[in-house]
Amino acid sequence: MTQHHQFDAVIVGAGGAGLMAALHASKTANVAVVTKLYPTRSHTGAAQGGIAAALGNMEPDSWEWHAYDTIKGGDYLVDQDAAEFMAKDAIDAVLELEHMGLPFDRTPEGKIEQRRFGGHTANYGEKPVMRACKAADRTGHMILQTLYQNCIKQKVNFFNEYFVTDIIVQDNVCRGIVAINVADSEVHVFHAKAVMIASGGFGKMFKVSSNAHTLTGDPVAAIYRRGLPLEDMEFFQFHPTGIYKLGILLSEAARGEGAIFINDKGERFMERYMPTLKDLAPRDICSRYIYEEVRAGRGIGGKDYVYMDFRPEVINKHKSGPGGKEVTREHLEKALPDIIEFARVYLGVDPMTQPVPIQPTAHYAMGGIPTDVDGCVLADNNKIVSGLYAAGECACVSVHGANRLGTNSLVDIVVFGRRGGKHLAAYCKSANFAPLPASAANDTIGEFDRIRASKGTERAANIRNDMQNLMTNYVGVFRNGPDMQKAVDGIRELKKRFKNLKVDDTGKIFNTDVLESFELGCLLDLAEVTAAAALNRTETRGGHAREDYDKRDDVNWLNHSMAYRTDGKGDVAVTDCSIRFEKKPVVITKYQPKERKY
Ligand SMILES: Cc1cc2nc3c(=O)[nH]c(=O)nc-3n(C[C@H](O)[C@H](O)[C@H](O)COP(=O)(O)OP(=O)(O)OC[C@H]3O[C@@H](n4cnc5c(N)ncnc54)[C@H](O)[C@@H]3O)c2cc1C
């Protein structure tokens, strides 16, 4: 039996963005957080390195420099007004977290301690600056725990392990959501004045990925399936330092503490490419040059990886420690405990005595659901969808443009989670409940019944594996037209295979077989849009590096790309492979696009 609930606002997701929004919105509105994971298992908890804010606690800094670095780092595809809001608000948001009780690392005088991170500079690109606030290399964990504890204190309503399948929008007004209770497969309809989607990333479309198993973007797929656009989906960030073959992340915090890249000849090759920032150049640039080295036969042992070296004696020899200072083993063990442990556990390599094999790994979705700076979701021609919000990695504000700087996602989730939460609360005060269609749950029930009854021959795990290989092989760090066409065609074939699924578990209790199949359908839609958008954009910019169009093309492509579903069906099942692309201008305030040199 379908169950019904009514709340002023529903927030989909309990990561940093969802919890920050819930905290602010629930001051005046009756809010429910609906999340497929128990809140503290959200991916925000895996964030290691830090959260940027121009506090200037270690050396002079300013929010204008932070905004400039963000815009330049994003290869000028960033909406500059949004980046300015973010850099300015970051200072206040970090202090708010501190006052909530977040245990940041401290300087001897008791201020929040900061470290360097890729692409963050003083005085408009002059030299690296210490801007990342952190709690060792467990910053995201601390943010998530702090926010969750404060939500409990404030008595926010949680629906944990409820899987959201559909967002109900009619006549451009959001009316609620549909969810499945993971424990018993019951369908729940939530009627609300406002909904915020804060469902995180969708990096599980790639084989080598730093993302958690659950990052499948189901609510983002729901938005697309219901006919709303997705923005800049071609821009996916490849983080340079994934553990070789596994993709598990070794945070850029290591390079903030002085780690360097080394090729097979023992050269610190980033010195050659980026003489000022060297190994602390933005991620897209580092990932590309790692592969340049590999292609030139200078990967370790001729293979497709290089070393990240953060042995104390190596850092001291290269004077690559913070401010050129000497580092000790004790300092590194204290500053980077988790990633040192990861290398020991997953690779059997001790970074204090050996260099660590690394390879770029799919990490972060720059694109997603288009919003304004208050989190309001935008339909075509920038028209606001009443009562619908998005924040965090699933959203595209756009503050990251073509490439996100390290530590800027944690900033994004707290700044825009907060802005969105406040705006949503104000909206709930003045808005009425828009009527809910009687058929709201029908599509979800139909699709889940279909999947549960699947008696075909195809295994979801095999289709997922094939999709991930297509994406990693053909829509990776380097891209070209023929390869991306192979990915698009291949995914379209996989969608056909998806219709012929075989599901073993036909029961209703914790049926992960059915849920993971539904997740796979969502990933197939998002992978198709990503590959097609990448094929569509005939230039090289930020994380999108094309061998056949190897220059940035500001004349034709200083634009966001908007992808729309066009098969006219508008249901929640996997789409029928027809995408229309449009362009939207980038907002420029002060900074005219320049060549990116570091
Ligand atoms: C290993 C790793 C390290 C990182 N390190 C850093 C760092 O140091 N600094 C930095 O700035 N960024 C970092 N990032 C990026 C950053 O952590 C994420 O982009 C950010 O935390 C995302 O937060 P979020 O609130 O948007 O989503 P998440 O924290 O991913 O939360 C998503 C929420 O949505 C819910 N959800 C998803 N689908 C559904 C559904 N269908 N139904 C119901 N609920 C759903 C989930 O249950 C979850 O609660 C890192 C990322 C990774 C993977």
C-alpha cells in the first residue's frame, strides 16, 4: 500500500549539502530529509583534504583571490557572479561550522590551521597560498558528523534508507517526491511545498573511480527523465592521484604537504610543464601531464602510471614542503594519517619509505542540475521551477566551470546548502501546497514491478561493467570524436540490453537486486548524456581534453551546454536515446578569459 506524508519541505540526501540546508530550513519550516544511506555514510564523509576559505590565518589571503583562482581553475567556464558569492560566503560558512563544534586543526595561537592545495594562489596567481582548513585528512568526516549532530539537536525528521525514484513537477511547480523504503519496498509519496535535491555525484559510471558504490545520481536522472535540462555534463574531473588500478583517492593534501610527481626517469616532470605551481597545478592539468609522460614512454616501467613521492627526504631535497620548509616523518604521519594508511593497506606500499604508484581516477561531476545562486532549479531560458531546489555535487551553479579546484566542493556544499536552505524556508512561508496528482506514484510502481519481474538473460553487473569500461576507455582524461562515438553507441546498445534484465530476487525485503538495477538504469542515462555532451563540445577546456580539437575555443564555446531529453515520454524508465543540446552564456563579471598558465 502506498503511504502518504506531508511536509513543508523535503530534502533528498543527507550529505553535507542536504544537512546544511536542513539545518537552516528547519528553523522555520517542517522539514523531512529523505536519504538512501544512513546520513553519516554519505560520501561527504570520505572527503579528505580540506575546505577552502580565505581566512588568512597563516599568510595574507583574500576572498577576491579565491574567486579569481576558482574562475581561472575552471578554465573560464565558471559563472563569475556565483564564484564571487561562494568565495565571500566561504569565510562565514567555515566559521559557522567551527561554532557548531567542528574540530578543525589549530595553529599554536588557536586559530584554524590551513594548508596549500592545487590552484589556490596569493595575489592572482603569484605563488601557492595556505587556504585549505582541515581536520587532518578527515575533514569531510568531521563536517558530516558535526552537521548530523546539529540536525539531531534541532529535531530534523529523517527518513533513512528511503530511495527516491521520482520528483513530481507539474506546470513548472514542484509538488513532492516518490520514494521506496529499502527495508520493505513500500512506496511512499511525500507531498511538499518545496523539494531540494542534494544527492551528490554519479562517478560510478566510470571503472576507475574514487566514488562510493552508491553514487549513481538517481535523482539527477529523474530530473532529466522529467524533461528538465542538465548542464555541462561533459565536464567530469579526473583526480591525478588515485591508487593505481583501484582508483581509491589519495588526497591532494599530500601535495599540499610537499608530495611531488616522479616519472620513470626519476624526473619531477611538473617542473617542466608548470614552472610556478609545479605539482600544485590544478587537477585537470596534472592528470593530463601524467598521461603525457605515460604516452612518451616515461610511465613507471613503461606502464600507465607514475609515482607520487612524499618521503620526507624527497620533499626536503626538492624544498617542496609548505613555504619551502623542512618536513618530518612525524609531521606527515599526523597531517596525512588516513592516506598513508590507505597506501599501506591497499598497495602494501609505505609512503614514508617508498614512492606510491598513482593514476588519474574519475572523481567529480562539475555538471548537473542547473541552479541560480539560491539553489533554485532552472528550466529552459533560465526560468525558475517553483519550489524546486538543488545543491551540492548534483547541482551546477556553476562555480566549478570546466574543472573544480581541490577543497572547493566542501565549500560549495556548505555555502549553497545554506543559501538554498534559507531561500527554501522563505519560499515555504509564502507558498501553498500545490495539489498532488493522484497518479504520482504510478510510474515508480510500474517500473519497479517491471524490474522485479524481469526474466531476461542479462545481468545488471555485466551491463554495469561494460558501461564503466566504455566510459573509462573512451570518455577519460584524453578524448577524441571516434572514441566518444563508440561510447555513445555502446551505451545505447547497453540500454537495449538493460530491457532484457534477469533479476533473481523477487522479494520485497532489502531487495538490493532490484534497487541496483534501477540505479544502473539511472547511470546509463547519465553516462549517455555525459558521452554525448563530450562529443558535442568541439574544443579542449578544463577537464575536457580533446585530441582532435586541442585548443580552447572561446568564440564558439564560451558557453554552458544544456542537455534535454527529447523522446517525449517523460516517464521514470530508462530513456530512449534522444538528446538535444543548447547553449547558455557564461556570466562574466571582471575576468576576461586568458590562457591558463601556472
Ligand atoms: C574520496 C573523496 C574525497 C574527497 N575529498 C574532498 C576534499 O578534500 N575537499 C573537497 O572540497 N571535496 C572533496 N571531495 C568531493 C566532495 O566530498 C563531494 O563532492 C561532496 O562531499 C558531495 O556532497 P553532497 O552533499 O553533494 O553529496 P554526498 O555527500 O555524496 O551525499 C549524497 C546524499 O544523497 C543521498 N542520495 C543519493 N541518491 C539518493 C536517492 N536515490 N534517494 C535518496 N537519497 C539519495 C545519499 O544517501 C547521501 O545522503 C571528495 C570526494 C571523494 C569521493
